Amino acid sequence: MGTILFDKVALIGIGLIGSSIARDLKDLGLAREIVVSTRSAETLKRAEELSLGTRYTLSAADAAADADLVIVSVPVGASESVAKQIADHLKPGAIVTDVGSTKASVIAQMAPHIPQGVHFIAGHPLAGTEKSGPDAGFEGLFRGRWCILTPLPGTDEGALAKLRFFWEALGSRVDLMDPEHHDKVLAIVSHLPHIIAYNIVGTADDLEAVTQSEVIKYSASGFRDFTRLAASDPTMWRDVCLHNKDAILEMLSRFSEDLAYLQRAIRWGEGDKLFELFSRTREVRRSIIEAGQDVDVPDFGRHALDKKN
Amino acid sequence: MGTILFDKVALIGIGLIGSSIARDLKDLGLAREIVVSTRSAETLKRAEELSLGTRYTLSAADAAADADLVIVSVPVGASESVAKQIADHLKPGAIVTDVGSTKASVIAQMAPHIPQGVHFIAGHPLAGTEKSGPDAGFEGLFRGRWCILTPLPGTDEGALAKLRFFWEALGSRVDLMDPEHHDKVLAIVSHLPHIIAYNIVGTADDLEAVTQSEVIKYSASGFRDFTRLAASDPTMWRDVCLHNKDAILEMLSRFSEDLAYLQRAIRWGEGDKLFELFSRTREVRRSIIEAGQDVDVPDFGRHALDKKN
């Protein structure tokens, strides 16, 4: 239906992100051939059942051979292994990209293995849900979402333009960023929120004074919001923590410092300090809604759906 | 339309909760007379414009006079002041209740002022959104939600049954709980999540390395979830922090301890510890969905609404 952008696209990894790309590629008719590769035979079978590609293989090397665009969508800790597997099979002029949540580490893992004449441009579509696996993906996941590309000095302009055009065809808005800056930005807007969410759910899970069934029963009072992020893919998030360590530790330390200040204000009954913070944060929400980055309905619009319970 | 449960209901405070009760009372025809009282002339005028009651007054005493049911829906720090204002005007046999998020403190503030022969039963409907004020309320807010009542030893069984029946008429499920235990449970399922959300939004707001506009622009990556809770009413939450201090400080200290453990695991690259936690928390989400306490759609079902942006 659409314009063919790439003759052959190789999707290495076919989880939430990979399978959403596959669905869009197919839906928009952007590629003649879509080769799906994953190291799990079970997942590969499922991808085939879902008709996510035109060919399926357990070998990343096989998938990458002759591909015009290779998209690596694996936990960031597996990046180097994938790069090594595909390196000798990439054709000159091919574009290799990824979708990982950390960029400096992915570049450090992959770039050294990519041969001369192949264009490696790391990227990160800021899209997803708390679900994972090939069944979790869907058409239009990237529509209206940002995709950050982190080209290195010397990156081929033509290849960059082509990759940008690809993400725009999927409905994304594309930003270019320095990899280290990307990692700092994502540490605060994504990594810290996930870590905090995992942590509070863990704390609640461990209490003795309040039973687990009480935590679950009364979770609608605020707690359940955190459980969504804390239901995200454990392997993906373990790798994010390990591969954006410095930025995450910096943000965590600022968060803890601020929390100690708040804790002290609570202990000493300093209502004015609490009120000041609680008012200021309201403005941030307002800005996010004004920027079109969240829905402007109470409770994420969840209330209507809730009533079915 | 429905059965009249109370001849005259006095609503003291007409914010999100008070005004939602008003709407349900009217919609279900549960009261002959609904007297609305608030100390702000502006809010009272708005309540009248919205036709939330049958009579409007700036005097809590005036509203409470001759009422069969008095519902106090004010920030918990204002409980004692309200109790003092209404004490001499309550009629024998009247039921006085509240909707505050802390219970031991509200009881300590109010009970000593309530005259003999008046039934004081503290309560807490676990319902709400991040919005506040009389415009934020809506019919059916309490439907399918828990309402916790914390009667004291010696509470009149008939009055308790009547109050329970009232909340059930609004669609709530009612639980009875010891006030101190309520405060511990809410500290983890509600107070800590709000405090953590306020804190992380404050931390992000204060960064130098990442601009505020970047935080807003890329907030869909996780951060925006926290901004919803952090947009809640500052006065209400200041008071909750000050009036459930002990339970909140205990939960905060456990949270911080757990976070330090996580931080150390990140620093030392202990992926197995991270993976163990991140897997365990996924189960909690599953239990919440199985218990019907959250919607079973990715991203709170927000994705469809998002696409309008």
C-alpha cells in the first residue's frame, strides 16, 4: 500500500517493541521482506502464528544477511552479543539501529563490531506499555510519540535522514540527542520512576503490620498506579539499571536527598515546606497536560473502565 | 426516587468528596434536605450554582443544627475546629461522620467535642481523583469502592448499621477497622505513594542537567504517571502528612531502606537481586487485577485517549 522504504528489514528481537514495528511495517507496506529473528524458539513460533514477518529464523546472522535495515530490539545487555553475531553478515550501505532505553552503553557495545560501510545509528522510541512479548505489541504504538536518535560525529547524513524518515512514517516525532544526554534525561523521566515503582511495591509486599491482601484490596488509593510500572519486563529493567548506572545513581541520590528533606519536614511538623512542594508539583502536571503528553481526564480516564468491576 | 434515609443531611465541606456525596444524595433521593456548608464564600456560591444542595450556609453550626446526618469533608487538620463549631448544635440521635484519610487523629480531634447522645463514627471512603473542588465531584464516585468505618468500642449498633447502609446505598463496599490499623494500611497504600510521587516530581523539577522542558516533553516514558498523584490537593495532603506522622515515618523509613539496598545492587552490578525484585513485583500487579482493583488494559487504557494528541 505505502512506499517501500527498505527492501529487506531484519527485526532482531520480537517483543513489545519489535512486534509493534513489525505490525506497522506490514500495515504501512514499508518493506518488501520482513525477517523476524529471536533466540527463543517458542517466541519465534508465536511470531509466525501472528504473521509478524515474511520469514522467521533463530539466527540473528541469517536475518541480518542482506538486510537494508536491521533493527535490534533486545534487552540492552544483549546488544554486544547481537552485534558480534551479525557483524560479518551485514551488507555495505545497510543501516543498523536499536530501540534500547540506554544509549551510551549500547553504542559502546555495538559500534566497535559494526564494519566500515555499514551505518550504525542508535535510537530509542519512547513508547511502550507495561506488557511484554510479541502478543503485547500493536499497530500505532509509535504514533505521536518521540523517537530519540543518537548519531555519532561522522554519521552518514543520508542514512540518518532515511532512519528519521522511517520513524516518521510510523508516526513518531524524531529528536536528535547526544547519547550521554539521552541517558541523563531518560534516567529521570523513565528509569528512576520505574525503579521507585519497583521499590515501593517491594516494600509493600514485605510488610508484616499490613497484610498483602489488604495492600491489594485497598490499592486503588494510590498504590495501584505504581504497580503498573512495576509490572514491566524484569530482564529489560535489570539491564537498564546495569547499563545506565552512573546517571541512575546520580538521580537516585538526589531523590533520596529530597526525600530526607520531606521526611524531616513531616517529623517536625513543618507544614509550610510540605505545602510549598505539593503546590509546585501540581504545576508540573499542568505543563505536561498542556504539552499534550498526558490525557486531561481525572484518573487517566480509568474511572469509566473501573465501574465494570 | 429512592428511599429517604435521612430527613436532613448536613455536608460540611463541599470539595471533590463532599460534592460527590451531594450529587449521589440527590440522584438517589436519599435525603429530604441537603444543607451545604463551607467556609469559603466563593466555593459556597459555586456549590449553589451547581445545585448541590437545598440550602447553603457559611456557618457549619447552622448547617449541623437539626441534621440527622452530618458529613464532615474537610482537610483532616480542620477536624477539631469543625467539631467545636458544630458541637452545641447537634441534635440527640444525630450521626456525625467524616471522610478523612487519617482516622486516629480525626477521632482524637473530634470525639471529645461530640455531646452524649450524638453518634460519632469516623469513616473513610477510598475514592477520589487528583482533582479537587466542587466541580471535580461526580455521581457514582463511590460505586464499587471501599469505605472503611472505624467505630470505637461502645458505638451504637443501630447508628453504625444506618451509616453502613448509607454508604452501601452509594454503591460502596463497607469494611470496619480499628483506627490505628486503618492509618497503617493507608500509610502504605495511599500516603506513601503520594509522598513519593510528590518527591520525584520535585526532584525532576530541580535538576540542572536536564531541563524542565525535557522532563515535560519526554514524560510519557514513566514520569507522567507520578505527576497525576502529585497534582492532588496540597492542603489535604499537607494535613495527611502531619496527622498520620508515625505510620508515614515508619513506611518511609522502610521504603528508604529498601531503596538503599536497590541502589547498592545497581552500584555493584548485582543483576540477580534486581531481577528477583522486578519479577516479584509483577505478581502484585497481577493480584490487583485479579482482585478487580485496577483495569486490565495496558497503560490504564490511556493509549486510545493518547492518540488524540
